[in-house]
Amino acid sequence: MSDVNKDAPVLELRGVTKTYSVKQGLFGAPKPLTAVNDVTLTLGRGEVLGLVGESGCGKSTLAKILLGLEAPTQGEVLVDGERIDATDRRRLARRIQPIFQDPYSSLNPRKSIEDIVSLPLLVHNVGDAASRTKAVREILDIVGLPARVMQTYPSQMSGGQRQRVAIARALIMKPEIVICDEPTSALDVSVQSQILNLLGDLRSEFGLTYLFISHDLAVIEHLATRVAVMYLGRIVEEADVAGLFDQSRHPYTQALLKSVLTPDPGMGVPDTELGMEYPNPIAPPPGCHFHPRCPAAMDRCKIIAPLPIPTPDGHVECHLFDGDGPEPVRSIS
Amino acid sequence: MGDTLLTVRGLTINIPVGGGTLHAVRGIDFDVDRGETLCIVGESGSGKSLTSLALMGLLGGRIDRRATEMQFDGIDLTRANARTMRALRGDRMSMIFQEPMTSLNPAYTIGDQLTEALLLHRDVGREAARARAVELLEKVGITAAASRLGQYPHQLSGGLRQRVMIAMALMCEPELIIADEPTTALDVTIQAQILRLLVDLGREMNMAMILITHDLGVVARVADKVAVMYAGELVETGSASEVFNAPMHPYTRGLLRCIPQPGKTERGARLGTIPGIVPSLVGGVTGCPFRTRCDQVVDACRQAIPRRNPGSGNHEFRCVHETGHRMAEESPA
């Protein structure tokens, strides 16, 4: 992508780990649950990083860390090279804003649209009442809502309109980075395409950087410039969108891609070859976490956790790419 | 095939609301043969879920359901009393709902819920019923099936719960299964597994299925027959290949343009949209319900809309235009 400046990352994650303590039963001793495990990611300005993975893989925890809603147990998050702390949420909120999945529950039903969209300005003490109203009118126009909706309430709007309100609220502080957590999953097909087009337009207009979390790989392929695939807290593969969708490396990525149901009649439902259920994150499998479901698992996968292996456009964590091909690197007997 | 199991003609559902009557479903016709899968696809509010509840006799008492004909294997469902419906439900026709968490009873074990329908409808003992439950749990790919019978729904993951729902629907080997968005709440990988399972079991047991979904990818991969529903009407029906490879109705064509199609839609290009919103179905509804959003609209769209057969098989659509496209000499309304 030509509009991507990789020299100056706008967002950087270095070895970010988040461990929760989970109680097992009433008297059970708490056990650690590593929701995000040593994640290192770099986002250039104007990039759209698509984050994919099954439920429970840590996508949303990662989003919370970026929004300052959770502090990482280890590692650091840098915005424009500056380390952010969860304690300085107000400063962080000016630069990173979220758009959530459910426009029905993410808007306060008792506030008017003007109140909802102008709240960030109020919180950050920006301008006076008149200039705030003007700013709301401008941003509503940008997201494609008429000024007359300002005095209406969320219950009077359709799902697509509410999601436009949520986008307006996220953009009114002119953030650099927007975290989109399944922003179109709750919407109908015809509305989803309008919102996806809007997000694409806003990105080129304001030079926004997106972290786009979605379970819909067709949407990710359409919108993202880079893709990170997450499994049990780890980024198992990261690549440019073309690299990931045209020549995926990790067997898990391949299984995810296989499970995409394109609207092609007569092709039947694909066999993902992912036999087992998603593993319990409190007791992840040893070695490579993916080995019990992996169609290409080898002996060493059960014992040795793979390390990130650099690829021309990202990295992959899989013993298939250790360099010696499918034979074991060293004897494990 | 060719052996009709379910015939529906002129199904109409009216709901009294404050200020009038909501004409939610208006005179729809369809047939399902034994062993055949019909997918009803439409956006929220199109009436697809109401249609399925009407077939099962599960609409509330306030709701007015009428049909010129509704036959299930020779049984007239329009005249069937509560007793006849109870005898059919769970035995010869059964239903799989979208939310496995809310449609399983949290206070009863999996085993109790699985065996309930069999004990009610068939003359079998508890032991035989439990043996059948274990057999079906194994069939839907649940490991350690016998030990699951004593577990409660909250002890299972979403994918497992949905498998339990499927096993439950299959207990009496129904001739017809109605599945309302059975995979919408699941991960893509689990979705593919569950759909494969439904298709395989349907084939094995020669079971007919009505699958209700908004996901065009699911429809294309699973359906023998497709019915596209918009604002309470079936606007296009036909085989999966007819509807997907040669969509005729402007709404069907619009929907297919809205979704990013891997390998076909250019990455990052603008997606097609359907502007506007679904019309209100309260009060009199005349003419084509899609005309307010249609790019092919002409004055004649306000009048009765003819059914057209584009020339192949059972493919049918409702549009004033013979080809679904406005002719050059017609002026837009």
C-alpha cells in the first residue's frame, strides 16, 4: 500500500502479555489465564490491521489494553513512540477511540444524539457549547446523518444509523487510531456494506489507522492492509493482506480461510479438518498450542513451543517453517 | 425427490399493534420435498422467523395466521388443533433455534432435555431413551457422550451446546427440521462443522430442512432451493444455482453486490449498497415493497406485481420488469 508509512509506526506493542487470575469453583485455588501472550505488533499510519481468531483467543483483551481499559501484565504499548499507561486514560482517549459491535447497547438510551456525540468534547473541555454543537453537526454530516437527528434518541434510529452515531462519537476528538471491534456483525447485509464503505472513506479522508477485529474473513480481506491471526493469546501469523489470503502459511490460518463460506452454489460446506473444540485457555496444550487440532502436527509440536519465524512480510509461528522442513530440528528422544 | 412433504400457499401473518395491523407476512407460497433443503434468506424484519414459528404452530395467540393451504404430509396444519400440533412437534417436525444458551433449560441436565421428546412421543423406557441420546451425541461429534448426559448447559461451550440442540431435534428422527439461524452465534470454524453435520445427517436420514438465515454464503453452500424474503414477501425463489448464478430480482442482485466476495470483489473497492430502509408494514401495503429502495423503480411498481418465470425450472421472481431491469423507454418513478 503506497499510503502506508512503515517508517513511523503510529502504534507499537512490545511483548504485551495479560494474565488474569481465574478462580476454579468456590474453594479452588486461582489459576493463571494468559489471555494475551507476548504480542508484538507494529501499525503504520493509515494501515488497517485485521485481527482474526476464534472467540476466546484474546482479541478483545488486546483491544481493551489498547484502549487503556486494562493494563498489560508485561510489555509496553507505544503510540507515536511514546509509552502509554492505563493511568493516563484521558490523554490516550484523545488518540485512540473504539467502535463496538452492538450499536444497541453501546449508546445511552436516555441521551439525545447530540449529547452522545458531544460527550467526548465535554470530557476533554474542548470549546464552548456553541462550538460543540457546530462540531457535532459537522461530524454527523461526515458520517452521513442529517442534522435533524441531533435531538432524537437512539431508540428512534435503525441499527445502521446507530452505528453511524457510534462512529461520529469515536471521530469527534479526531483520533489517530480507531479500534473497531466487530463493527458490522450485528448489522444486516445491506447496512453492513454502507458502514464498511464509510469506514473506508473516513480512513482515506482523515488518514486514520484501524485495528479491525472481525470473525468475518471476507470483510477482513476487503478492508485490511495487514492481518494478524490470533490463537490462544499468541499471534501465530502476521502478513500483508495479499500474502495472508493468497499464500497463507500457518495451518490454523489455512483452516480459517477454508471455513469461509463464499456465496458459490454447488461447492458444499468445506471440511476445516479442525477436529477438536477450542482448547481451554486455563490449561493450554503443551508445545505448540494448536497441535491437538493441527492436521500437520509432528512429534516436536507436542513438546516444543514454536518461536516466531520472520517471513518477507511478517512472521509465522509454526515448526513447519523452522528451516529444516517437516523433519524434526533435533532429536527429542 | 419430487415427494412433497410440506405445501404452503398464501401464508399470511398479521400482528395487531398500537395504531393498526402489522402485515408481517403477506401471502407466501412454497413447497419442501422430502430430503430437500430450503433456505429462506432475508434481513431482519423480513418475516422469516415468523414464518418458521407459524409452521410449528408457535405463534402467540394474539397473532393472526391464515393460509389458503398448509399441509404437512397430508395433515392440514391450518385446521390442526393444539393436540395435533403437540403430537407433531418434536416428533415429525422439530426446530433448532439460534441461541443455544437461551433455548436450553439451565436447570435440567443435557440428558433430561435430550430424552424428553422421545419419552413423550414414543413408547420407550428411560434406559432406551438414554441409549438413543448417547448414540445421537456421538453422531453429532461429541466425545465422552455418556458422561455429558449428567452435565448442565452452562458446562458446555457454545459449539457443544448447538450440537446438543441438533441432537435433541433429531431424537425422534423427524421428517422436517426447521433451523432458525443455527450457526449465527458461532465461530466460522464451528459454523462450517455444524453445517456439514446438518447436511450429512439430513442426507443420511432423508430429512427435509428449512434453514433460515441472513448469510448468503451459508445459503449458497447448503440450499437445494432458495427463497429470498423481503418485507413479508418472497421476492425470488428458485434452485441455489438459479438464484445465485442468475439473480433476477433487483433486491437479490443488490444483496449479492453488498457482500465482499473473495476472489471476485476487488480488495478495498467500494461495496454495493441498498439505500433507504425497509418500509413500514403497518396499514395497507400495496405494490412492490422494495420500490422505495430499488434502482429500477417505475410508476407501475405501485400496482400489483406480477410473478415472472425467467424460463428455467422453478425459478420465479416478482417484478414489474420482465428481466428485473428497467427498459430504456421507461422513465424512473
